[in-house]
Amino acid sequence: MNIFVMTAFAEGTAAASAAGAAGLSTLIMPILLIALLYFMMIRPQRKKDKLTREMLSALVVGDKIITIGGIHGKIVSIKDDTLVIETGSATDKSTMKISRWSIREVTKPAEA
């Protein structure tokens, strides 16, 4: 009878250790998925946002810019979060007041 009890006990511990290993592998997959999501989507977006913040903070009068709406212009004045840009040709110039966040890129930095 002791042999039967020992055999049943041995089978029970083997099943429990197999169930524990299966639970661990179930936990590893979501962790790997979250890590992959971070490195493929979140981290590159944070880098891009950082570059955009640096570009917007480095704006100076004289920079040639393009807005998110596609308007090309030259910065005439900067006041806090608003800019005045000059658009048009040499004979037909006009100015616009725009928000700093609406700038997509600096095409030509101002010459020092």
C-alpha cells in the first residue's frame, strides 16, 4: 500500500511542476509582447517628439520654415508661443501670425 501512495504522490508532484512551468510560459509571452511593442512603437515616437521639441525651441528670427499646412515663410518675430512669418515673393509680401506648434520643419536656418 505504501508503494501506491508513493507512486500517486510522485505523479502529483510531476503534474504540479509541469503546471507551474506552463504558467510561467503563459506569463512570458505577454511580457515579450509588451517589450516588442515598446521598442517598435513607443520608443521611436518619443525620439521623434524629442527632436521636434528641440527644433521648436531652437527657432530664431530669420529661419525659413514650413508649417503643417504647407505654408512656406520666413520668421520675422517670435513672442512666446506665437510667431510672425513673412510669406510671398519679393514684390508681394504678407505676414501671418501662427502658433509655434504649427511648424513642421525648418528648411533653412538663419545665417549668423
